[in-house]
Amino acid sequence: MNLFKVLEKSAALFPSNRAVIYYDEHITYQELYNKVISLSEYLHTLNLKQNSRIGIFFENSIDYIIAYFAITKAGHTIVPLDTSLHPEKLLTILDDADIQTLFVHFRYQRTFKKLYDMNHSLKHIISEKDFKLKTDSITYNNFVNIFATTPEVILKSNSLPNWDDVDASKHELAAMFYTSGSTGEAKGVMLSHKNLIANTIGTVEYLKLTEKDSLLVILPFYYIYGNSLMLTHIATGATLVIDNRFMYAETILDTMEQEKVTGLSGVPSNFLILLNKSTFTDRKFPHLRYMTQAGGAMAPDVIKRILDAFPDKELYIMYGQTEASPRITWLPPEKVQSKIGSIGIEVKGLEVNLFDENGAEVSSGEVGEIVVGGSSVMLGYWHQPEEQKSVLKKGKLYTGDLAKRDSGGYLYIVGRKKEIIKSGGNRISVKEIEETLLSNRKIHEVAVFGIDDDIFGEAVKAVIVVRDGEELDEKEIQKFVRSLLPEFKVPKYIKFLDNLPKTQAGKVDKKSLKQSS
């Protein structure tokens, strides 16, 4: 089964359902399918080599989804690209993946004119407007012209994607997602059709998604979490409501109400902003059924605030990695209160074990590295065999995350191998200190990391954003932490900022914080 079949099945079963709402535009599944077919036929005219890597440099939009499925329909590999990348970083990825064909929104024309001066390898740029670059190596085609003559296609299908489709899926490259991880070096994570379809079906199953659901999309599709949101909702004939204006939180909340969405998904910083800087908790959202959170650990205090504000909504706490397509575990909503802080249980189709440094499985209550096996585990890293060997062993993914399992089988992350601070012989979990600080209601956001220290080797540093209208000083924060944690876990250095730097996906950019320390 090819990824394109995910769309094809929904188009057959729910042709008149709205697939995407994008501000004042919308498109049905039948219309989306027709445009994908047309664009895939156009890609065939370019005479590209089979399995060519084709980039998408779009913000979330209907065009993004059309390009995504057309690429896979035409037999090529999708490479979603971070639209916040500077030309130098973008060029590195284009060269690494040997991308010669690129879909790009016209709004990014300045970026690509700079790439032209940097001797990029692009041969085909496909956009909604002419870039007017003075070179024969770049061709331009207007989306409108491509789609104009497409006849309506009538489909027949009796079922949505299911576990039989996983076994029938091709275990060959479908998409490459570039992720910097903790090193800052861009790595191309190779995911197969089987990887993405298996993870999509497993996620659809526990979220109980149907064609009646609709999701407010605030996470970029080039981010693996955003990609999962797109695939799971397309797979069920549900509706994606795209709004790229999260910096205007009230506008996002208005869209939720106006479109009567049943779902909201975000990373921890999204929920912190909604809780602390908007009227989120003052609104009722009668149509909202569920919320999902992933993209990093969310502090127990933040979880409690969401549960208190919305006791009638389902909250799914989820854990994953790009290398696992991405979802690895989920915490059932009915367990969130009693298992607060847990990342839950395995997604169907995956096996999760905890191993110690010697490769032996640890007992219940003991800490070990999360190791994942199953259909969702990546093929590997593009052109990075040494990096691949360090995390992919005998088909299993070594995540680098440390966790323990309770007697009921529920997992709790205690830290990340690379985010353990070693100070004066003590091993300190960054996660524990961040969660402790966030339990102080005067604090909006926090990032904790280790910095070089002449005496202890490493010292704990906390960068803090204070909530609007509140005041805190260094001594007050240290006293607060000291009342809850041992002295060696009290931050030695504290810095205050108005905002923490974020990636486009909403994650705190600790790399830039460390560099500025």
C-alpha cells in the first residue's frame, strides 16, 4: 500500500466531506483527490528518476497537502522542509537530499533568489506565481493551469485503512524528515510507506477518529507531529482546519469556536500560551471532544490546569520521536488523573522495552533506556551510517530517553541521556527541575540545562519567563526549589527573559539558549 491510498480510500467513502478548511477556502475529498491525480500526472512529464526526492517549502495550506500526496502518487519521496530555515541551512539539506524539484510558496521568493546566487542544484520550482529567475535550469508551472482540465474521478472502496493495509504496505522510502536533534546537525530520517501507514492506523485507533471529527491545525506539517495530524485525519475522512496564526491566540480560539472543531493538538508551549496568555479557560468549546499533547514532556502542574479547566474533554498525553513515525506511547484519557506524569502504554503495532547500559531489560520500577521495535521504526538516517548505528540496532530504535515502568505497565520518563546534568558526582534530571519550577504559578515558561563549571564540572542553569503581572528574583526561585528538591538540584545560575526562543514547531530552542549562556 502506497501512502496515496490513504487519501484514495477516504475520497471513495466520503467524496463530499470537507477535507480541508483554510481560512475562507475549503476543498472536498473528491476535489482534493482530483487535484492530486492531476499534479502527479504533471510530475510524470518532468521525466524524473523514480524515487527522486522532492521538497515541499510551503506553510500549512491546501497546496501543501496536494503536493504531499501527488509526490507519493508519482512514485517519489517527500521531503518536507522547515520554512524558517535560513538559505545556508536550506542549501545544506537540498544538497544532502539531492533535491532538484521543489514546491515553494511565492512568499519565500527572496530565500530562493539567495539560493540561486549560492549555486543550488534545483532544476524545477513549482509555485503559484512565477519567480522570474533568469535561468534555463528552472521551470515554472501555475497550479491553476495544472488543475484546470482535470476530469472528475469516480472511486469505489469499501473500507478505510486497517491493519491488513500495514502488512501490504511497501517497506521502502516514502518521506524524509530532517531533524536536528540534540546535536544541531541536520539528519534525514527515512520513513517508509509501511512506517507511516502503521503509525497512522495505530494513532487513529486510540484517538477513535471518524469522518465526523475536525481538527484545528496549528503545528506545521513539515514537523513529524503535524504530519501525523494530517495523515490520521485524511485517513478517516475527517476535516483539517488550518490556521497559521497561533501568535494571535485569541484568533485561534475564535476559529475553534466558529468551525466547531472536535480536536486540538499542540506541544507544551502551545498549551502554556493558551493557559497563561489567552481566554482559553474562559471558553466552553461545546463541540471539542479531545486534545492531544506531544513534542516534549508537559509538566504535571500544567496537565492539572487543563483537566481543571476542561473536565469534560479527553486529554491524550503522547510520546514519540521522528524516528518512530512518530507515535510510540499514549496515555488513555481516563488514566491521566491517576497516572499524571506518565507517557502511557505502547501504540498498537509497537513493542517498547527498557534496557540498562549493558543491554539487559530492567525490572519494574527501575530506570532504563526506551527501546522501540515494530512497524513504525525508521529505515535509518540518510547518508549517516555512523549516526544510524548508534540508535538503530537489530531493527530496534534506541531513543536516548530514560524511563521506568510501574506495576501496571505505564511508562514514566525520568530524563534524556543527553539531558542529564553531571554535577559534583550527582546525576541531575533536567526534566525534574523544569517540572518543579513550573509548579510555581508565577512562572510561565522555563528551560533548564547544564553549563561548564570549574568546581563541579557542570552546574544547573535555569532560564525563566515570569507570568505577566508577577515578579520573581533569583533568591526567591532558589528558595522555592530548595523547599522541594535537594540542594545539589537547585539552579546555581538563573536568567530571566521575556520569551524563550522557539523552533517553528513550538519547541523551546535550548541550543540557542546554551550558545548565548
